Amino acid sequence: MSETLGMITALALTLALFSRVWQNNRAFRWAAHLLLGAWLGYIVAIMLRQVLWSLVLRPFLQMPSAHPEVLITLALMLLLSLRLSSHPALRGWGILPLGMLAGGGSALILAGALRGSLMPQLLIPAQLHFFSDTLPWWDAAAVTAATLATIGVIMYFSQRDFQTPSSLLVDGLALLGYYVLMIAFGAVLATTAGARITLLIDRVQYILTLIQHLIGFSA
């Protein structure tokens, strides 16, 4: 009985979410808010249990002298909670942990992009031997094309953001970067559309299987 009720609930939520295809209605908003609330509640529960309790509070309570950094963490958490205060003077103290989070996160993202994406693509052509018999020529051509595409995209955004003095070479690389961006966006949209269609087919098949199961259960 519990399994059947769960399947009926899943069917109702699926149909409520699919109703957004026709128009924005109350059933879709309720289902979306329910899923969003469940997702946020799950994240909060995981953070409280596996991060705050397991990594911060429990080690500190077991041996306070071995974990003095926990006091700094708790102080920053207290300052961050002041952002919820109605007093403007108290809310200002919450900017310090927010600034640390934003700065640390931005530094990690920038370092990851430079070390993981940009620098390897720019350094690979320097490590190739284009006239070696052991390396096929199409591998060298592919790496060279990828590097030119990367430089072209950088030139395209550089011209748009900083209005650098243009030349024939820079304009050509920027135009190449524009076409590379359009091809990349098209590939991403095609992949997203294919994934959504596959998900739709899977949900429709799930609904049909559920209906057959309910008919067999009622019979």
C-alpha cells in the first residue's frame, strides 16, 4: 500500500510539473516549491550533520585544546548570522565573513580555470613535435585549432570588454572566437534539448508503467 501511494504521489508531481508546458499554473508552482524545499532541506541536513557537527563541533568538544581554529569558525558563523538582524549596525558586521567567502571562492575558481583549462591548452602546442614520425599530423592540427579557438575567444571578449585597439590579426582572431562561441552554444543547446527529450520519454514511459501497475492493483 505504501509503495502504491508513493507511486501515485510521484505521478501527481510529474503531471503537475509537466503542466507548465501549457501555462504557469498553481499546481506547477506548488510542485516546484515542494521539490525546491525538499532539496534545500536535504542540503541543510547534510551540512548540519556532516560538516558542522562532524567536522567542527564534535572534534572541538572531544578535545578543545587540539582544535583552536574552531573558535574562529564559530566566530565567523556568529558574524554571518548578524546579517539576519534588523539593526543596520549589526548587519554590517556580517560583511566580513561574506567577503572572505566571496574572495576565497573567486580565487579558487580563477586558479582552477587557469591551471585546469587555459594554461594546459596554451602549453600543449609547445610540447608537441610537429615533424615527429610518432605523432599523427591531425593530432597536431587539432591541438593547434583548439589553441587558436581559445585565443580567439579571449580576443573576442577582450575587444568587447576593454575596447582594445584593433588590427587585422586581432579582428580575425576575434571573429574566429565569435564563430567558435556560436558553435559551442549550439552544441550545448543541442545536447540540452536531447537530454530533455530523453527525460520526457523516460517520464512518459514511467507514467504508462505506473498506470498499468495501478490498473493491475485495482483489479
